[in-house]
Amino acid sequence: MGNREISLSVRVTTIRDGTHGISLAAPDKLLGEWTDSGAVSLTVTEDHRIQIYGINNIERYLLTMPGTVVSCEQLSQAEVSLSIII
């Protein structure tokens, strides 16, 4: 099996159970989500990781993707789109 490119999105949003949280999805599949009522925004770091912030810009999580990041775009204060090769 060779390398393949995968598109992902990370969002601070309302998740499937109706609570506020963080969602990680591919175009055709929800990969994971977790409840976090304190998550407010996210940003892309210089090394293409996703920093998730709470109220008053307090760092909550640092999300690191496996593989090599090909592209990473901040779509809004609450959404990041990225492509990785695994």
C-alpha cells in the first residue's frame, strides 16, 4: 500500500449529541468528536498543528496529525482544513 493523501477538517461546533465540542472529519466520514463546552476557537501553528483555545485564549489542546501535512488552511476562527499524506 502506497502513500495516500487525506483531507480533514477540525471544527469547534455543535457535535452529534447536541453538545458543544470538537469534530474531526474526512469529507465522507466523521472520524471523531468530543464534548468540550469550554472550547471557543482554534488556530494553525507554524508547524501545522491545531491549537484549540478556551475562554480568554487559554490553550486547551494541541492536535497533531500523523503523516506529512501537505496543506493547512484556517477557514474561520472555529474551522481548519488540512491535507495529510499517510
